[in-house]
Amino acid sequence: MRSTLLYISVNDGTDTRIFKEMKSLSVDFDITFIGIQTPTSTTDMLPESCRKYFVKGLRRSPLTIAKLFFRVAYLKPWSFQSIHVINENLALILYPLLLISRHWVLDVFDSFFLKSASRMVNMFKLVLQRIIYGSASAILVTDEARLNLLPEWSRGKARVLPNFPLTDNASVKVKAEPVGPLKIFVSGSIGLDRGIPFILNLLKQDPTLNVHVAGWLYDNAGRDLCKHPQVTYHGVVHQSAAAQIAKQCDYILCLYEPNIANNIYASPNKIYDGIQAGVPVIINQEVLVSAFVRAQRLGYVLESYSPTEVTNILEDLKAQRGQYAHIAKLQGKYTWEAVEPVLIKAHLNN
């Protein structure tokens, strides 16, 4: 008889990391997934074998969160062999239920403590970390930088589970010398702090630029961008579909406004998605992982998230788009299949 696992998130299962984790865990566990379906949720990417429960509403609504809590309580989480919880804020909300559970894993890829500017949260940060990290059976983080941000006493139970993509079985062909209009792919969370001002400046400068967008439009800036005549919006798509779109483009946008620590310490899927697709990224140097991008020549590094002048940048992007053929050779180096044992072991060690 297989072990049972309860997977809890405020997402609807379309998040790339959640999709990968569910796919991997479903091989060894009988999974029950519970999440939130918003009015704009349009697709179900979860494995068919798992049981699914959704609370309907807005993710930031206190009423929706309260309904999620009681829905989780109704499922008797203590009866599962293991529980998977996405991010610290959800773990804090569910703490009374997790405290009486057998084994639970905290998966941190969008850290509450790095995002929050609340004086109250910062005042009680050490206490909250002791409550959350102290009660977790295991902690998963996306890279070494985030591991080192954890309290030293909690690092012994923490493991790095990188944001590598699923292997693309279609081999990446080295592109011919690029010609024609520049094409940029914008994916993931589409909002004001993810490079939209930069893209709008490029669109203003170049009437031939083509922008392809796929992902969640989480603010008005994202929705307005998709109305631009030079922009094509593909909706929320599966990773394999996003990879096919990326392969038709010259660059993948990977910008983060450095206004909060969570953005500075970002571990973008897009870098490794770009490796799988053989496509370079555009990233700003305020993001720490940009040093890796520069060292490995994985893309174009902007000196600032908000460059004052983009004409030269636009010319550079066009001139350099044929200089990244080496990326295709790295396809097999950064894959989800290589690191998924970290996820499985976190739940089996109970």
C-alpha cells in the first residue's frame, strides 16, 4: 500500500514548480491536492491520479483563506503519512493543524519573510521563524543563497531543490543566424515588477518588436501589456507548450524589480527553461543569480532594472542574439529529473 500525501497550496496547480513536484510525487504517493481556484483559473495541470479539492475565491481574501483552513481541517491532515506546504505564510496559517500532524515538509520558493515589509512581521520575525521552521520535519529551498538565509539552527533539516525544468526530450537545434524582427518571450507571473516598464520602452523604440506572453496576469500592468498590438498572449500554458513558444523567440525576459529581498534572491525557472530551450535570458544585475548568467554566458545582463536609455540595449540585443549557440550544449546538465530525489527523500524520511 502506497503512502498518502496531502499537498497544500494557494495556487491551483498551474505553477511550474508545483506541477513538477506533483508529477514526481505521484509516482510514489497517493496524493490529495488542495488549493485555491480564482475566477481566472482556466486549466487543470495536475496528475489525473491525484484527488483534487479547490476552494473558490481570491487568494488574498481572508474569507478564502479561512475556507481553505477549514477545508484542510475537514480532510484530517494528521491522517496522512506526509504533508507538503507551500511557503511560510501558509504554514503559519495552518500551524495548529500541522502541529498535530505526523510529518510535514515546508517548500519555500517565494519567501514570506523576504517579501513582507510589515513592521509587525519584522518585529516578530525570529519568533515566527522558530514556530514555522522549528516544527517542520524538512525544509526545501531553491538554491544555496536561500539556504544561507535560513536561521543557522534550521539548516540541518533544509535541502536545496533547484528550479530546474523537466527534460525536454526534443533535442535543441542550434539556430541559424537570427534575422528579422526581434522576438522576446515573457512568462510566469506577469506584472509591473517583472520587467513590464522595460518591455514597454522597447516596444516604443521598435515598432517591429514581437513580444510573446504566457502566464498569470496578476496586475493591471500585465493585463494592459497584453492589449498592445505587438504583443501576443498565449494564456496559462503547460511547461512543454511554453518551451515551444520560447524556442521561437530570441530572448526570455527574466527581470525582477529590486524593491524587496525576495526579488533580489530570486531563483528563476526562466534561466533553466532557457537552457532547455537553447534561448538566452535578459536579466538585471541587481538579481544575485545574474552573476551565474554572466559567468556562463546564458544571456544579456542589464546594468539596472530601470535603464534610462534603451536604444543601445535594443541594438545590442539584436546584434548579440546569434552569440548563444553554446547554450544548447548545456541542455542535459540542469534537469528536474536529476534533483527530484531530494523531494522524494524529504517525504520518505518520516
